[in-house]
Amino acid sequence: MKFQVFLLAVMLVLAGCGQGVTGGSGLFEEESKVNGWLFKVVAEPGNDVLEVTLELKNETGQEAAVDFSSGQTYELVLTNQEGEEVYRFSEGKMFTMALVHKKVAEGESIVFEESIPTSDFELGVYSLQAELLVAAVNNEVPEDSFKQTIDVEIK
């Protein structure tokens, strides 16, 4: 009987994975695989701030080089339920136009963190689009983009 209860609990946890929004923990996350790379976005609402973490993990089986075409390595866009943009990371910022080159060992990650101020936002559900602006992986343009969209709740 204990095994059946355990199995049911595991199935319920697995059923909730990959849905974009997670319930009581306050964490919202999504992940995808692109050409052997794991791209994960985690958003955690806090006091008047939305903490966002972007992780790109090398699961290709070998060291690889990731190139960004400028100092802007990612973009974050937050829209309300009406589809109106309420936040864009790059707005009002200037970035170096120099190529950014990062070597990533097998199993290692590149992590970016950003805090989005939310004190002026109305309470509710928002859509967060997160994208890594990767120009090339091992000198080749990736077939797919590193982009995720998740719903987050501002309370």
C-alpha cells in the first residue's frame, strides 16, 4: 500500500513538470533542449521584484564555444494579459558591439540573472519571454533559437 501511495505521488509530481507555471512554491520555470544544450528559465516573484535566471547548460558531450554578437547576451520582455509590453530588459540601455565569446565545458553552464522591478505593476498573470541572443555555437549558427515563454504571477 505504501508503494502505491509513493507511486501516485511521483506520478502527480511528474504530471506537473514542464507546465510553465508551478503552484505553491512561487517558482515559475520552463526548459528546452536545443542542439544538445539545455536552456532553462526560472522566475521567482519576490517583494516588488521578479528574479529571473537563465541557464544554458552544455550537454553536447564536448567543450563548445558560444558566441554573442554584442554585449547584450539576452533579452527579457514582460507583457500583461492584454498583450501590452510592460518591461523590456534592453530598453534605454547601450551594449558594446564587440563579439562576446564564451567556452563552456561539457556539463558546465552559463548563467544570467536579472531582477525586474514590479512595484508599478498591477497584480495578475504576466507573460515573460526570455531569449538568449546566441549568434553561433562552435562557429555555426544554431538551427533553433534559445527562447522560452512562461506565465508568471505577480502578487
